[in-house]
Amino acid sequence: MRIVRRIFLTGLVILLPAIISIYILGFTFNWVDSLLGNLLRQYLGVRIPGLGFLITVAAIFVAGLVANNVFGNKVLKMVENGFANIPLVRPIYTATKQIIDAFSAQRKSVFESVAMIEYPRKGIYGVGFVTGSGLGEVQEKTSQDVVALFLPTTPNPTSGFLLLVPREELIPLEMSVEEALKLIISGGVIVPDWPRNSAKTEQRCVSPEIHN
């Protein structure tokens, strides 16, 4: 039963994002198609099949164009703030945006590598992301070589803890940032393949000084 449950949960985690995306897109296409179709039928006496699909794709493309300039970015921020202030919409919108942000290229580029640390006590390990070193005043006021480690929470990796960790206490991992995010969001259900094919694996280390 444990194996069956694990396989089922793995399939659910893999398929759920796709199912939700298809459902939302299908609902949007049908809604736009119905709305515009009724207007065209009422005023022009014609109906164009698939108009909702074309309008939705065009709207997504225009939103992407708008987001790539300074003025459009400010407008989108205002829209986001508007959604975030609507009581019933806020939790759904915020959770969806956080999960999307977790997989965005911008967020992944902030993380230098993946590492493991004994936390919150000896014998218990947490997986985190190295975000930097050479921490200015923090480094100046400690005798150890300190690394900034972001330790995310499950299943929402956009919240977590900033730990300032001595470099020698980190255990560097070879998994990619994306693989680590999947591991964290799934609560340990989706585990990266191991051992890796040495010919395809890129060694990801915090720094050569970490290895003894």
C-alpha cells in the first residue's frame, strides 16, 4: 500500500499542474468565446467559432509585451495589487503567483547552488539554496567563512528562513535548483534520480573550499 500510495501521489503531483492549467485555459477560452460570440450574434448576426481562443492567446501575448517595458511593468504591479486586495480572490491569486514565481527563471537565477544542512538540530537535515557569500558586515564580525543559505518551507518555497551558515557545515548537493524545488514543493514525493550518469551530470558546488 505504501508503494501504491507513493506512485499515486507522484502521479498526482506531476499531473495536477497540467490539469489545473488546462482547466483554467479551457474555462477562459469558453468564457471569452461565449461573451464575444453573444455580442457578435446580437449586433452583427454572425458567430465566429474559436474567437475566444484567438482573443485569449492575443491577450497573453500583449500582456507579455506590456510586462517587458517600464510603464507596462508598473501597470501590471497595480493590477497585481488590486487582485491582492480583494478578500476572496487574494488567497487564490497569491498562492498561484507564488508557485509560478518559484519556478520562474528570475527566481532560479538568484540561487547559486543547492546544499544540505543539519537543521533545526543535529541529525535532522534540511535542503536549502546558497544565495551568496562575502556578506559584508556579517562576514566582518565573525571569524568563520559565512555563506547565506535560504531554507524554504514546504509546499510553498517562496517563504522560509535566511540562515548564515559557516561554509564547512554545508553539504553540497549535485541536484539542480529546479530539481530541489520539485523535491520541496512535493514534500519529498518527487526525488531526483540517483546515482547520476557521470557523463551528463554537472558538478554543482558552493565552492571548492567546501570539499575536504
